[in-house]
Amino acid sequence: MSSYSIGILVGSLRKQSLNRKLANALIALAPDSLKLEIVEIGQLPHCNADDEASPPQVIGDFKRRIESLDGILFVTPEYNRGIPGFLKNAIDIASRPYGKNSWSGKPTGVVSVSPGALGAFGANHQLRQSFVFLDMPAMQQPEAYIGNAASIFDDRGRISSEPTRAFVVQYLNSFAQWVAKHASTNAA
Ligand code: FNR
């Protein structure tokens, strides 16, 4: 069976982030065909097109890391009904210079996480708008809006809510199929 390297971008820098807990739960529950790893983005400078001719090493390193992956999972909170600014910044940085978009063709999925009831729906869908221009095939179903997230983890950060845990496993299995489908397209 093929194994695919998947980068998880987490849209929170908080130490006690619910999104990071969910990302770690995804890593723990992933099927054998997916190797999931968080790709850190908090170290990236602000996107500035003036840097494109001679980018700092941190940008080149980030672009190469994204290009080395078979797929991307975004795990994000919602800030004012949109995605956190530094997550958009990471997306913008690796999309440039024009014609050298590191995200192109990478199969992707979105898990949005909020302590509120709406499960960060607005952020989830704002991300999907960018996938169109980035040329990232985005899994449509199942959708993942994890609401009331402050109550789904135990004190060791594992998902204690059985329905949520079962849903996350189902989501990961669907994502594994999505990645395999697009990996074969990319290889063709
Ligand atoms: C929020 N929060 C929030 N929640 C939500 O469901 N919809 C929203 O629009 C917002 N807006 C918002 C703006 C800003 C600036 C902050 C800091 C927070 C609350 C947010 O969901 C909550 O802080 C989460 O716990 C953030 O995710 P992490 O850091 O726990 O992963």
C-alpha cells in the first residue's frame, strides 16, 4: 500500500490551542496510508512581493517543504468569520512568485474547529475560496465543522467524545482515498 506525506497547517499559535489538539488527534488516528505532520507557519515573515527576487531562506525552506508533500490538511479556527491572518499569510507566501505556486495540484481538506456552536463554518469556506486560484483539489465530503470543541478532549488532549472520534476516523479514511486518487493523477 502506498504511503502519503501530508502536512497539517494549524491556524492557531496558542499553546493550549484546540485546533492543535485536533491536529494531534488527526495524527494519532490516521490510517497507515497517511503520514501526517504539522508544518509550522508562525515563523514566516509577512508576505511582501518585494522579497520575491531574493527571498529569505525561511521562505524558500517553507516552499520546498510544501512541494515535498503529497497533500495538505488545514485545521483552523475562525477569526471574525474568516481565517486567521497568519494562516492566509502562509498561503500567500508559498503561492509566489507568480507561476511558482507551491500549492498547485496538492489535494487538500479543511477541518475547522471552534468552541462555538457553528464550528468555524465561515473560516472553512473562506479557505475554499482560495483553493480555486491555488489550483488545489479540495475534498468536498465529508465536511468537517468541529463545534463546541472545548468539551471534546480529555486532559491528555485525546478526543473523549466518541461520536467526534468516530467522525474524525471516517474523515481521515475519506481523505486517504482523496489523496490516493489525486496522487495517481499527479503521477500520470
Ligand atoms: C475568535 N473566536 C471566534 N470564534 C468563532 O467561532 N467565530 C469567530 O468569528 C471568532 N472570532 C475570533 C476573533 C479573534 C481575534 C479571536 C482571538 C478569537 C474564538 C476562537 O474560536 C477561539 O479563541 C478558539 O479557541 C481559537 O482556536 P484555538 O486557538 O483554540 O485553536
